[in-house]
Amino acid sequence: MDTGTRAALIAAPLEWLEAERLALVAVVVQAAGLGLGEVAWRITAAASVLFDTRNYPDDCRVCARAALAACEARGDRRGTAAMLHELGRAAADPQGETLALGGLAQIALERGAHTDALALAEEAVRLGAGNARGLAQALHRLGQAHLARGAHAAAGEVFTRVVELVRAKADRVGLVYATLGLGESLLGSGEVDRAARTLTGALAEVARIRNPLVDGRVHLALAEARHRQGRTAEAAAQPDAAQEAFSRIGARGWLVRTEAARSRLEEEAEAEARAAGESGVRAAPADPR
């Protein structure tokens, strides 16, 4: 492609998409029929701006359904999620789209695509404004995305909003997750004492909902908080409690993290003990004999 053509397409992409609309739909359907699910869903996702702005919901449905079938046949979970999202948009279902975007944001977080997760979560928040539960879930994803990017102050502001929303709905499970996120945000910002108080509050709520996954996660975060406070014995007890919780549901990934946290705490405690011993030896007065 020559430079002039490329520049023209970049300057007015919608005009090119409009001109090639029928060809794009045909290519998506053909690619899906050949089992090229990733090609089909990526073209559909790229063309979604045309389908939305120029009001072609039927074309969107044709492409998304064809790509969805191909992705499902190949076990392409990301493509499947993306096309389910497109079908939700075509159906003009803001609540469903909010949930789909939140799910895509979670997938992006798990893949380490933190910038993508942030953009998806922000869009979910925009669409979820009319539904308190959907908004709380979307905000939680947004808080997680900020945490993953190291934006602890922004994460703290978001999780504070989530706490307010879930308290108003008497959502105990949501409250524990939101409080955990707030505690992790405070810890990341260096507000260790506030983080410890927040996480202790989350731990008290966990006992009322019987959720082993969040139970273990709160214990892990509290281990870090207690360690930074210098409360070594309390910090050392937290990984054991986390391991017990994660073992109940076979959460292997979290069990690995727990063991890593335990090893790190033990190593740091040993290093601190050695440093204290060496300091004591240097400070001891010399024997006059």
C-alpha cells in the first residue's frame, strides 16, 4: 500500500469502512466458515465502530454470530467473549453490555493487559451508571485495573465509591471485596496503619459470608500490612489462615501465591533478626580484662 493511500485511510477510516462494508461482512462470514475464528472476530471488532455509528445492527449480528460460532468451535475464549459483547451491543442492552465489558476487563487483567483492562472497565462504568449493582461491579473492575497499573490513589478513590454503593444495597459479599480492594490500595500508597484497620474490618465481614476465596485473599493482604507494621508474629500467622481457606476450594494459583508470601516473610524475618544480632554485638561494651 502506497503512502498516500495509507494516509487517506487513516484520515477518514469510516469512509473506507462504509465503502467496503459488504465486502467486510462477506470476508468475516467466509473466514468463520473456514474455521479462522480469530480473523473473523478481530475484523468484526474493528468494524464495530462502523456498525455502531452508521446504524448497521443487522450486519453486526451476522458478523458476530458467524465469528462466535467459529471461536466456540476452536475454544477461543477471548474471541467468544468479544463476540458475545458485540451481540450485546447489537441488542442495545446496556446492562448486558456492562457485564460483558466487565468480564472482558477481568480477562484482560488475567492476561496482564492492564491498559486494555482499564479502557474496558472505564467503558463499563460509563454504561453502568443507571444500575447500582452493575455500576458497583464495573467500578470494582476499574479499581482492580488501577491497582494492576500501580495507580494506588486512583484505585483507593474508586474502591471508596464501591464501598458506598454496596453498603447502600446491603451487599455483604460486595462489601468484603470492595474493602479488600481499598485495603490493598492504602497499602500500595504507604498508608499502612489505615490499610491494616481496613483489612481487619474486611476479615470481620468475611466470617459472615463464608467465602473461602476472599477470606484467603484478605489474610494475604493483612500479612503484608502486619509485616510492614513490624508485627511479625501476627504477619506470620496470616499465610497459614490463607492456605487453609484456599485449600477448601482447591485454588491452586492462590496456594502458590500463599507459599511465596510465607517464604518471603520468613526470609525477611530472618534477615531482620540477623541484623538485630549484629547490631547488638557492635553495641556491646568491650571486656576490660
